[in-house]
Amino acid sequence: MVARAKLECSERPSMPDLSNARVGVIGGSGLYAIPGLDQAEELSLDTPFGRPSDVLRLGTLQDMETVFLARHGRHHQLLPREVPYQANIWAMRQLNVRWLISVSAVGSLQEHLRPRDMVVPDQFIDRTQQRPQSFFGDGCVAHVSLADPFCPRLSELLAEAAASAMPAGHHLHRGGTYLCMEGPAFSTRAESLLYRSWGCSVIGMTNHTEARLAREAELAYASLSMVTDFDCWHNDHDAVSVEMVVGNLKANAVATEPILNRLMLSLNEQRPSSAAHTALADALITAPEHVPPKTRERLNLFTRSYWGSFPQD
């Protein structure tokens, strides 16, 4: 176990002011824009971790300032492991996003989770191998809690919005475990059966990496996981194919518009606080005076409420 040093520089900070905070939406396969995003402007940002997947679109949705980003690029040119996750999350925080919604395509690992159903998961199992999963390192150590990787309150509001706007004949499922695999190939049949035996609900290739980084960046994170197929475990259905996935992706993408509209109304009214918004309060281990200047400057966006701005204003 790592010894958890207490911060010497300040008391535990209060919850940040969320009155002007924005909502971020990261669109996965099939969702490359948000219909109805008013007065949208495209922002091309540089970050200490490189360029994001694409330009970020800032506008309003139901009077809520919203930032949209296509996870794989607007032309879907990035493999799951090629997505610049650190740059994407850093850019969202730079734009004062404090609630982050992932809209993602997933395969179902359970009979009752059928194609074109939607899931708001509450847990992860990570099977990725080639992803940068932290902003920290290079002389600065932090250990955030990830026991509950999705924000419960944000997930609840997302589930409420989805349940009230589901297409006829399809269902919203609250809770479940998202198995994050490396990709880009789909699972072997043996892998799919193994994940089912673990009790996993859905399988995807991106969300766990985002959730870890979002927690370090103190963003509340929730996922609308949209089922496109039964993976390859289901003997009564064809093995997953690109054609099958694309057809269901298009239907799912259309269904997101009323869900996001309802969610933005709720968020604008409630602006809920989250434990994620102060996730670094008990996580920063290295004392700031021992952090190399370049690292301190790179992390300033996340740490300034604890250590003060760097360089000093």
C-alpha cells in the first residue's frame, strides 16, 4: 500500500463554483455532431498533451453551454488506442467543463440487453494495454479514488433523461459493468464468453480510459452506452460485423437528440455537485515544492486550487 501523505499546503477546498460551468459531450462511433447545438463555434486547441481528436464545438443546448467533441474525429479516423485521451480531457477542463457525458457504442454481453437498448453503467473492468491512463508522473504522484468510476448523480440524471425519451420497443438499463477492451478487432468467442462469466454487461473500447482521466481532472463523468450488437457469444445471432454495427449506430445516433435535450434542461436547473469535483483533495501525494517546474506548470489547470497558480500570478 502507498502511504497517503496529508496535504500540508491548505485545508480541504470547498466545492468549486459551478454557476458558469459547462457540459461536455464526447460522441463515439456514429455521433459526430449534436443536432440543435445553437450558436456553435469551432475551437482548435493545443494542450500540454498534444491536440485533441478534432476541433471542439462550443454552443448552447437548451440554454446550457455545451462543448462537443467527436472522440474518433469527425471522419472517424482514429483507432481506440490512437484517441488522444489526455488532450481531450484536458481541453474539456480548459473550457470549464465540469460534467462530461460519453455517448458510446457497445456490444451486449447479456441476453436482456438487446441491440438499440441503452445502458447507463456504474462499473468498469479494464482490459486495455496501450493507453496513457494518468496526467501525473514526471515527478508528481497522485492516487485518485476510482471505486465508483461514474458520478452517481450525473448518471442518475442521464438515466432519467434517457428513460423518458427511449424509442418505442427499446429499453434503458440502469447500472452494469462496462468491459473496456483494447480493440480494434472485436472479441474472440472465448473472450466474449469469459467476460459474460465475469458478469459484465457491455463491452466497448474507450470509456474506462476517459473515466480515469476525467476523475483526475475533477470532471463528473457518466456514459450513455448504446447497444449495437450481441458481441459474438450469442449462438442465435450472427457474429458482430461492421454492417450490423453501422446500421444500429445510425438508429442510436438519432435517438440521442431528445435524450441530450432533456438532460441539459435538468443540468441547467440543478447544476449538481459531485465528489469528482474535488477528487484531488486527498489524492496529491508529492509535496508541491518537490514537483519539477515543467510538471507543475503542465498540471496547473488541475492543481491550482490546491497549490496556487504556477507560475505565480
